[in-house]
Amino acid sequence: MAGKNIDKIPEPTLRRLPWYLSNVKLMRERGETYVSSTQISKEINIDASQIAKDLSYVAITGRTRVGYNIDLLIQVLEDFLGFTCIHRAYLFGVGSLGGALLRDTGLKQFGLEIVGAFDVNPELVGTEINGIPIFHTDEAEQRVKESGVNIGVLTVPINIAQEVTDRMVEAGMKAIWNFTPFRIRVPEKIVVQNTSLYAHLAVMFNRLNETIK
């Protein structure tokens, strides 16, 4: 069952599991049929004991001195992470980043399908990007309730991030993937995943400056 016991897993482990999945897929493309935590460790520079501990959460057992069956490991990881199920989402804010996400065909491979977007720009409303319709933000509540979509992708300007978040919650969103650098406030039961590109840039620039001093 996808996502079984997923709420009990440490977040750092959840962040690492997709790395393992991507690298194991590359190994399969190279013709490997079995892979050990030591082999994965060499590929992504994470301690083998940590990898083995992380994989213990997904209920798969490796063979002594052989490792994990690659096909089975990929299947188990994809199912566990929810990548084998399609989760529909609406995107809010069709700017440069929002438009790029609408054009990203790779998201569906990881279980996320953006089925519609909302914006207030009259030049965008009523058009499509990559076959995905763009509606006026005022239609959000009605369309969310009619469709049953409960995941929202937030890519609006920072000055309206909280306002749009409130509307998303009122419309019935249960999870929000927040791409803005604003820490949105939501009711306790709403799931929020913050992915601030700007925050990651700040970390990279800081580390870069340290290396060139």
C-alpha cells in the first residue's frame, strides 16, 4: 500500500529515498540486476549504514553478499513514495515559475499531475499552457469543490502569498506545495511543503563564498 507508515519516517529519510530511487534506476539502465547499499553509497556519497537504515522503512530485504533485487527495489520505493499513484493538483500563480511547472512533463512521472491553474491576469485567463487550462482565481473555490482536487501548488508573488493561501484552504486544499519564500500560515491539519528556490540559492552562494575566500 502506497504511503504505509510514511508518517512515522524521519523527514531526512523521506528526502533521501528519491535519491536512492533515481540512482538505482540508473544502475538498472546499466544492466545491473542486484544492488547493495555499499554500491548505492559509492554513487551518492551517503554512508552505506544510513542507506540500509533508510531502506529498512520500506519493508524490503536484501540478500547477504548480493544486495537488493533492483526491479523489486524500484517497485517498492515508487509505491512507498506514492509515485505510482497520480495525485491531481491545481497551481496558483502563472508567472515565470508557475508557467515553467505547467510545462514540466516530468512531474507526472513522480505522481503529480497539475490539472488546472489560477491567475488574475486577463491575458492568461482562458488560455492553456501544455494543455492545462488557466482559470480566474475567483473560480478556485467552486472548481476545487467540484473536482475533488486537494493539492495546491503556490507560485504567486510574495505580497499575496498568505491571501491566496487562505483562499486555497477555504476552497478545500489539504496540502500546499509552497514555492514562495514566504512562510505561509495554515490550520494544523493542512500539509505544507516549502520549496524556496531563493533560500537554496542563498545557501549555495554562502557556501561558494566560503570556498573562494
